[in-house]
Amino acid sequence: MAVHPIDYRYGSEEMRRIWDEENKLQKLLDVEAALARAHAKLGNIPEESARVISERANTEWVKLDRVKEIEAEIHHDIMAVVKALSEVCGEHGKYVHLGATSNDIIDTANALLIKESLEIVGKDLKKLRSVLKDLAKRHKYTVCIGRTHGQHAVPTTYGMKFAIWLDEVQRHIDRLNELKERVLVGQMSGAVGTMASFGDKGLEIQKLVMEDLGLKPARISNQIIQRDVYAELMAFLAIVASTLDKIALEIRNLQRTEILELSEPFGERQVGSSTMPHKRNPIRSEKVSGLARVLYSNVIPALLNNPLWHERDLTNSSVERVILPESFILLDEMLKNTIEVLSGLEFFPENIERNLYMTNNLIMAEPLMLKLTEKGMGRQEAHELVRRLAMKAFSEGRDLLEVARESGEVRRFLSDEDIASLKPENYIGLAPQIVDNVIAFIEEKEREEGL
């Protein structure tokens, strides 16, 4: 019976499959098999034994039900795996788990699960990057109102919005590549990290096992991979979530009825409300923002997992059973939803223009001030003059530029032509060039990746 929504509602089948019980068991068995092969290469166990262990270290031989049956009896998850694998290996089973401690197997298997999960995250980040790059290109000259403190500020472009998110997503891709160096690490170091149980061949065994599995060996451990590594991983997942939350929040705001400059896609037969048939709610974006809160909250237990008693205790274990699959599966859902929303964004150009002119040119206060300064008025004097004119225009419900035309102080410096040139579309600065610079940077990154 499914209980947690990640079992049936959130995340792709591909991501959920990584963290299901069968695959987690398989990864534990993969580590046990690699350990047996390393022992055989160093002459510690017969090659035939390593071959049998390797052939049978899979879920066709070692059944999940049998592992659970043993665990229910002995109350130790890894020893249950060891006993189940030993059973199917016959006389060769005596060499299973030789010299290892439980966390040698758990932490190395976790690294394999994390590696598979990060591959999916990386692919989705690149898909998101591609969608944002296309949007930034297409809307490089789509002028809209910029907002600060929720208030109309000065004009910007939709190309700028998308390029800002694009640049941020590229930083996540860079972070992910750097993160792999520190996170995709395994160990084979024994009860307190000294490798005493492997004799004088401990470093060689660890090196062979990690080469076999495609991981880096830990330089030092004390039975566990140090949990600053996991804390960094969880922080990375949460930072990615914060970008998706940022994107979703902006879309939700811009889809407000009174703004409605754009909206997430809405299916032909989609229902917005059980009682209000007219509703077009931004449910995908709201889901992204909601799930982000779970990922933020999972960072705290990951940080608390780093300080443990002495060489280790077990307080991290139960937490990681929850936060690792949960964070990856929920982020997977968020990434795929964000890609879907951005790929199908619906724009309302007439509302974009309406909002640009909504304040009767009050948004032209800054360029008016700068134009006065350009023509010889002191900057502070110009600021105070335009402030007074803007307050007058606001209180009287009039166009700022009309009020400016009536001002003798303004007319001493500006002609009708000067004032007429003050249009929102003319005040986007270097926005198109800035967007072009971001796109050029991204395309260079793509070339480096061979895309």
C-alpha cells in the first residue's frame, strides 16, 4: 500500500526506480560483488569464489522478500543482505563481506544511487537551459514593466527575465559538475576507518573496489563517509529548488487576473476549480513552489547528520532513508514541471503593453530626471523637481509627461522633442546586448559539452 506521495504522485518512473527497494538492494549487492573481486585480485579469496559471488549478487538470486525475512529475525539490514547472498553462494558464501563493515556497503551503494540520480538531474537542467535560452532569444525585445517592491519601476524585457534564469541554471550545471568530485565517493575502510580488518592491503582493496564501481575512494573515513558531503548535496538540491521556486513564483504573479501578462499552459479539458468553472489556476507552478519548501526543510537534518558521537552513531541513518529519495524524487517532479510550464507559456501582448502604460508614464520619471541632468540641471535638483511632478501627476491622475510639459522649470531645459522621446520602449538600456552576452556564454558552454 502506497503511503508517501512520491510512491504514486510525484517524480518520474525513472527517478523513482532508482530509489525503489529492488534497486537499492541491487546496489548493495553490486558493492559486495566488487569487494569479492578485489579480494580475488589480491589473492585473498579464490577466483572461483569471486566469480560465483559476482554472478549471484543480483536480485534474481537474492530475493528482496528473503532479505526482509532475515532482517525481521536479526534486526540488521546489511547482515540480512550478507546472509541472503551467502545462502545462494553455497560454499563460496563464506567469503561474502570479508573485512567490510556495514557502512562500507551502505555509503558506497548510496554513492551509486546518488550518481544515477544526479545524471537525471543534470539532463533535466540541460533541458531547462535549452528552453530558457530559446525564450530569451525570442523575447529579447519584448518590452515589459519591471517591478521592484511589487511596484512599477522602469521598463525591462522578457528576454532579461529569461536570461537571468538561464544564467542561474548554468551555475547549477557548473555546481553539479563540481559537486560530483566530492559526492561520488565510496569507502572500504572497516569498523572505525583504519582498514585493520583488511590487513596491509586495505588501501589496495578500497582502490580496486572504487575503480570497479566507477567511484572515487575516500581519502579518510571513520566508518562513514563524512556527512558534510551529504549536507553539500542536499544544499545543492535545495538551491536548485529555490531557482525553480523563483521561476514558478514569477509566473504565478504574472498570471494574476489583474496582471495576466503570461500564464502557464492550460489543457482544453483541464478543470480549474470544483466550484468556479471559469478558473485557470497556475497549479503546476504552485506545486513547484510548494515542493520547494520540503527540499528547503531537508537541508537542516542533513546538517545535523554531520556531527555524530565519536567515530559514528546511527542517528543519521533513519534520516537519510527519508531525505535522500524524497529530495531527489521531488526535485525531479519540480524540474519536469518547470520545463513543461516554460515550454508552453502563453503570452498576452496586449496586457504587457497595457501594464507598461498603466501608470500614465510615471515610470518615465527616471529618464526624465536624467534628461534634465543631461541638459544642464543638477542631478539632485532634477530629482527633487521630478519627484514633485510625479506626486502631482499621481494625485491628479494625469500623465507625468503632460505635467512636465506644463512646468516652467522643465521647459527651461527640455524641448517638446526631448519630452516626446521619453517612451518606455526607448528606455531598456542595453537589455538586448546583455541577453545576447548571456546566450553567447551559454552556447560556448554547450560547445564545451559537445552539444
